[in-house]
Amino acid sequence: MCDTTPPGTPGEAHDRFAEAAAFHGHICPGLAMGYRAAEVALAKLRSGRSEDEELVVITETDACGVDAIQVLTGCTAGKGNLIFKDYGKHAFTFINRRTGAAVRVAVNPSFNVDTLDPALAPLRARVMRGEATDTEHAEFHERVHKVVHTLLEMPAEEIFKIQDLNIQIPERARIFSSVPCARCGEMTAESRVRVEDGKFVCYACSREYSRGW
């Protein structure tokens, strides 16, 4: 869960972090870690922001950091060059289509963001439960800003395991024709329908077959 705190940037050295925070809605350690992961990858791939599908990101989490990655890399779900794999890992693979280079940036197993400020986690719990006083809210925001500032300034190698990859580049996003669902009538991409009783049915209307396993 994110830390609720007003948007802002803890330092002038990272001008685009403010943009990522505005997009995400607040600052938090997770956003900062996604920002650093994207920063590292763009430097390794010698790439700027992707206007179309020049870059591809495969993310293994749907957590806060993905928003910073979208802002910095230009890889988004809408363009089809942000690919989500629900592995529950803070790990991201960045691919440059033009050069074929790829890098995976994953949180180092030896790194634990809570060690940057051991007092933050219990305070965050009180804030999230709605039990924090005004003084504790203020302290919480101050501690979050300090942790984020530390994350933005510390060596990337302390946070991440950074690995060059030889990877098959995913195909570009495809545009599929739409067909009407036989039940609800709504137009549905033909790649997202099932066939039931010889008719096209959308996932929402489908009766998934199961043998009870």
C-alpha cells in the first residue's frame, strides 16, 4: 500500500521525479524505486523516452513504481509496450527494439527499504488504519520524504541487481477486429472472446468450463 503524502520532489537533481509524483498522485518509496529502475535502464540502453514502441518494459509487479516507469520510459499499457506479468516481484525488464539490447533491473534480495527508517513502517500502519494524530501525520510525511530522498541519491547497485539480457523481443502491439458478444451485444476484440455453442462470447459473459479441479 502506498504512503499518502502530497506530491513533491525531495531534490532538484531529479527533475522528472516531480512529474512522476504528479502522475501517481503522491510520493512514496515504491515510486522512487521505480524511478531509479527506469533511470538505470535508460542509461544502460542509451535511450531516451519512447515516443512509440522503441522501448518495451516487462513489469513483474503492478505496484507504485510502475507509474514512474511509465512516465520516464514512455512505455504504457495503451501503446502496448508495457507488458504486465503478475509475478509479484519488483523486477523490470527494459528492451530497446532498435539495438536489441535488454536489461533486467530487480530489487536486490539484500536490500530492505524498511531499514532506511525502521520507525516508518509502524507509523505508516497507524496512518493507514486512521489512528494517527495530526502530529503523527506530519511526522509520517517528513519521514517519507527523507526515505525517498535517500532512495533517489544512493548508489543504484545497493538497491538493484542489474543484469544484461539476451532476450527475444516481443512483437509489436497488434490491432484486432472487434466482434459483438452473443450475450451482451458489446463489441469485443476478437482476441478476447471465447466460442460457446458456436457463438462468440466475451470473457465477462462466458461460462468457464471447469471439472472442479
